Amino acid sequence: MSYSPPDWVLDSYVRTAADQAKGDRIEENVLRLFDQFRNRLLRYVLALGLPIEEGEEVVQEVFLSLFRHLQQGRPAHNLGGWLFRVAHNLGLKQRSANHKLRDVMAPDDEAAVEPRDTALSPEEGIIQYQRHQRLLAVVRALPEQDRLCLRLRAEGLRYREIAQTLGISLGSVSNSLTRSLARLARADGR
């Protein structure tokens, strides 16, 4: 005589297995998005003025929030914009908690620039370095909202996603980027 568990026990096992499979899929998706967005989000929160250690913690919090968001069955559309919005909010919260207002362009941003072409002559290298410094000075002189719009656009976000991330209108994003790009073009002699 074999024991056969009641139907409610079997249903419980099936639900537990289904929940586990769903959790595994969510975890796989979050890990895939982490690989895809980690560096971009870190650059963005560093541009908010956070030190690297705090920036990395903020990025980890963003992906923990994403995991909980997906686990609760919330919408999974436009997750790129959602990630930047959460990173923006958490980054500002962390910066506020530090009670330190730093320049939006962190000093480490210069190190993040691609290495110079070693095939350049010394004169060309100096000209390129001076151009880089001139453009960097213009970016640093921009108002914070303009710098953030420019940074998010450089990370590949569309105007609508930038507007949602920063909590501003689409027109403000357009005006900000137009103004910033015009200043950069003037500084570059174009």
C-alpha cells in the first residue's frame, strides 16, 4: 500500500516549483540587465557627484529594486529608463545624505575618457588634449540639469526617458540639450 499525498499538498509542490522557476527567470533577466547597464548606471551616479564606493552601492540597490519590482509582477517595459530613474533618485538621496555638494563632473570622468591615439604626433596630441580640456571646462560650467541631460543622452537614453528620469518636461530636455550642444560647438570652434 503506497501513500499518496492529498491534492492540496501536490498543488503546493507544483506552486512552489512554478514560483522557483519564475524566480530563476527573474534572476536571469536581472543578471542580464546588470551586465548590460551596470557601467552606464555607475557612470551616471558618479556624474551626480558620488564617490566610486557609494556609486557602486547605489547601483547594487538599483538592481535589488529591479528584482523586487519584477518579483512583484510589476510592468517590465522600458526597464532601461526605469533603471536610470531609480539610479537618479537613489543617487540624489545618497548625495543629499552626504551633505556634500560636489561638481557634477567627478574628477574620475577624465580617466574614463578613451585613451588618446598613440599614432598622433606630439603636436597633435597637445592640440587634442587642449581641445578635451576646453570641452570639459564647458561641460563643468553647464547648469546641473543641462549636465544631467547631456550625460543621460550620452548614455543612449531617448528624450522621453531623460524627461522621466529627471522629472522634467520633454521641452525642457530638448531646450537643455540644444543649449548644451550649442555651447560645446562654440567652444570647439564649429
